[in-house]
Amino acid sequence: MKSLFISIEGIEGAGKSTQLAFIQRYLSENGKQLKVTREPGGTELGEAIRTLLLTPTETGMAVDTELLLMFSARAEHVAQVIKPALERGEWVLSDRFTDATFAYQGGGRGIEQQRINELAQWTLNGLQPDLTLLFDLPVELGQQRVLSRNQGVDRFEQEKVDFFQKVRNCYLERAEKEPQRIKIIDASQSIAEIEHQLTRILQPLL
Ligand code: Z5A
């Protein structure tokens, strides 16, 4: 079977990081060579861009700057990490990819989807995940979880409920349009129940 490119998505507090470890373990135990990576980031240059994007004091960043920085990091990530890993026959598991740009910069910031599409076509040349796991939960529950984590908040986490509601809606609209690729996980459930949901989706791919 060919190597697969899997991305995981969701609003803040959805539990992506928690479940990333489970997915990684599950796929490795089932014999998959796996490259685990993240966006923004995944390369030395991409991680430097990530720092710029998440620094809480960068409050005045223009929305187009934010959009272009996301795609700059992504172009580097695809060229240096994702494509080479897929060509070697490895599976790639990325914590976020282009759906996040449509949801955050499109839904959240209000940039037209068509402009994001043009950038995606230019930089990605058709590359998209084979499977996207969308961790979905009510915004308020996600925010409670982030607060209980007791860490500092980044530039995005400073945003209000309304912003994350628009992001969530955009993710759900995308999932409705592409049900074969984007699978919705009910992230409001317990960690064990979410692991069952993930196993049901991943097991047939092995
Ligand atoms: N961004 C963008 O705008 N455009 C783009 O194109 C891209 C990204 C690629 C950084 O992403 C920011 O970049 C992100 C969007 C923007 N901003 N936001 N918000 P990130 O993915 O690195 O950051 P994050 O969204 O904050 O993800 P995270 O740190 O991985 O957190 P998480 O998904 O919320 O997961 P968690 O840390 O596993 O869970 C949060 C807490 O809940 C934690 O205490 C857990 O122990 C707990 N938890 C987890 N699962 C459960 C369950 N099931 N029950 C109860 N408690 C739970």
C-alpha cells in the first residue's frame, strides 16, 4: 500500500497534541514508518516563522502578512520534509496543514477563500492530505481545556469566542464538502472514547 499523508486539525483545546501521541503509537505498532511533523513549523526556517506568528506581542500583524507567513513556512515544509518522506515510502502525520489556513485566515480573519486557494495551488501543486482528522468540540469547552492546561497563551489563543466559532464553522463546512477526506472526531468525549473513534478510522487503512 502506498504511503499516506495524514493531517490533524481542530480549534484550540481540541486535544490534538494528546491524540497525536496515540496515533503515532498506533501506526508505529502496526509497522508504519512514520514522519511526525507540525505546522506552522516542521523545518528550522518554519519553526522560526512559527515563533513570529505565535508571539503574543505581535498584535498588529496584518492579515495578509499572517497568511503569507503560513504559506512560506508550508512551502519549506513540503519541499524539505513532507515530499521527501512520502517519496521514501514513509507515512506523514502533520499536526495541521492547509485546512488550518482556510479555517483560521479564511474563516477567522475573513480572507477570501479564493485568494487562499490561489496561494495553495501556487505553492503546493495539488498536494493535500489523503486523510484529515478534524477534532471537533464546542468552542467554550476547548477554551476551558486550554485554561486548565495552565500555560501562557499564544497570539491566536488571545482571540475571542467569536473568532474560534468562525474557525470551527469553516472546518465543519469543509468537512461537509469533502467527507471522504475529512473525518470528524467528536473531541468532546473522554480520551479513551476518542481513541476508539480514531482506531475505527485508522484500522481499515493498515
Ligand atoms: N494556524 C493558523 O492560523 N493557520 C495555519 O495555517 C496553521 C496554524 C497551520 C498554533 O497551532 C496556531 O497556529 C493555532 C492555529 C494557527 N492557534 N490556535 N489556537 P498549534 O496546533 O500548535 O496550537 P493549538 O491549537 O493551541 O494546539 P495544541 O497546543 O496542540 O493544543 P490542543 O489541540 O488543544 O491539545 P491538547 O494540549 O492535547 O489539549 C488541551 C488540554 O485539554 C490539555 O490539558 C489536555 O490534557 C486536555 N485534554 C485533551 N483531550 C481531552 C479530553 N478528551 N478530555 C478532557 N481533557 C482533554
